[in-house]
Amino acid sequence: MKHSTRPPGGEVDVYPVGVLDDLLFAYRAIRLGRFREGYRKLRSSARYAIGHARAGNWRSVRNSFNGYLAEPRDWPDGLKGCGSGWTKRRALRSLRRHYERQVNQ
């Protein structure tokens, strides 16, 4: 999913990841009558998070709840990491904050 805007240095791609992506997929599949595919995706996502939590891999669990990621198409020098948030707007603000902290030092 592309969201055209003009933060750091050009266009930015904003797309769902992790659990949010799985929820959107399941919602669309169930609406189209593909119940088995939708529930399979939800079950797979839950198993992934629970398995990593039991193993103590908390970073993986946290990253699966990122929501949306925002990353610039033309990566500026000095920028480390993408913006993330549960809304597209929040992901863009997070990216701008990363950019201002790291590039404009």
C-alpha cells in the first residue's frame, strides 16, 4: 500500500505488517466467503506470537505488533530504521521523528 507524501526526502511507502496484515487478510478472505483461509491465517499468526513468547524471543513478538511501517523510497544517508505505528499517520510521524533525530544532528 503506497501513501504518497513529502516527508524526509520524497515519497514514502506505508504498508501493514505482522498481526495487522494478517487481520486485514483474514477480514478480506472471510468477506469473500473463504472462511478456511481467513481462520488459518489468524491461527498461524497466533501460533507464531505464542511460540516466540514461550521461547522468550520478545523482540519478535513486539515486531509482529508494529502495525504499519513507513519507509522512504529513496533512503537518505544517516537514516536508520523505519517509522512504525498502528495508523498510517502515526507511522509517518514516527518516520519523520527518526529522520529529524538522526539526520539533522
